[in-house]
Amino acid sequence: MRISVIIPTLNEQMNIPALIESLQYSGGEALAEIIVVDAGSSDQTETVAQKAGAKVIKSPVRGRAVQMNYGVKFATGDILYFVHADTRVPVTFVSDIQQAIQEGYESGCYRFRFDSDKTMLKINNYLTHLNILTARGGDQTLFITRDLFTDLRGFDEYYVIMEEYDLLRRLWKKKRSAFKLIPKDVLVSARKYERNSWARVQFANLVAMTLFRLGTNPIRIARTYKKMLDYR
């Protein structure tokens, strides 16, 4: 089974080349393609991604759910692997995913650790060891078989924020046993915490998750979240 990596981007020219190069280095023959789905970046994201060897496509609408679903249309792999541009995956990602599939899992993610040694962020790192919904998120990457993704009808584009949580909620309700938390870490940028205090980000995350669980309109959640943080 081959893996298609799908990366949604918006103004990620500083991060995307290193990610693509690392994926190519580790992917080998199992890597079907790397698809960068750009949402109209004003920087050189598209150019540098193409030069690095990715297939770059322009999303008709800005938003990670839309971008990732759109990328799937161009993917040829049997396994879809969704990765954020500011994330670095383990060099063993191919064998990790293949092993999980061989064990009978149809989806899964990694834990994460931030690219920072700040003590408070280590708390966040530890929480991702717990296999609960509130400890998950797109930063941890997500692999899923094409068949299961299709069965779930992909990401719900209604969710302009919290799209990964919605997909996992539906996935776990339908087939919790099909999900594997791989006991390795992806490296995640701490840039959001560098622009805001730890407490401020944690409170914003709590508010967003609470509104999500209450069924609040995602547009309202997104607006509230962005008002609370220096975000992008």
C-alpha cells in the first residue's frame, strides 16, 4: 500500500521546503506523492513547494477541511496522510504506518512534542500520550485508509475550525478500535505559544473545545479563537 501525503498551506514558505525534503528522504517507494494544497498564499509557498518536489494545487476555498478534501481528489495512494506544514514527522513514518495497517488499524496519529524546552509546554507534550479526544489534534498528523476516509465522507467542510476533532469524533463513534496512537513523537512548532502566553493559548483552546462540544457554529468558534490570540 502506498501513502499520499496531503499538506494544507497558507503562507508557509519558511516551513514547507524542509518538511517536503524530510518526507521525500524517508518516504522511499512507499510514498505515492506529496500534495500541497494552498489556499492563496501571499508569500512564495507555492513556488518553494514545487521546487522541493511536491505537487502543488490551489484550493478553490480557504480552510483546512476544504483543502484536505480537495487534496484527496488528486491523491493516488491507498493511505492518506494529513500533515501540517509546521510539523516534522519521524523518519520511520512509512514503516510505522505500514505496521499499524498490518496490525489491523485503519487510522491513527502520533503523539507530539514542541520544538521548545519550556517547562509548561512539556505538560502539553505529556497529555498527547493519552488516547482521548481532547488530547488529539491535527498537529499530531493523521493517517487513514482511503476506504475509511470515503466511508466517513471525509472532513466536514462545515467545520472551518476543529475539523480534525469532528472527523475523529465520527471515526471513534463508528470504529474506535480502528485507531492507533503510535508511541512516537512528531515535532511541532511552538510559534503560537511564542506569540502568546502559555496560559492564554490554553484558555483559548479550552474555550474552543467547550464551544465545539456545545455544538456552537464553527464560524463563531473561529472568530472567538482568533480574537483571543495573536493567531497567524
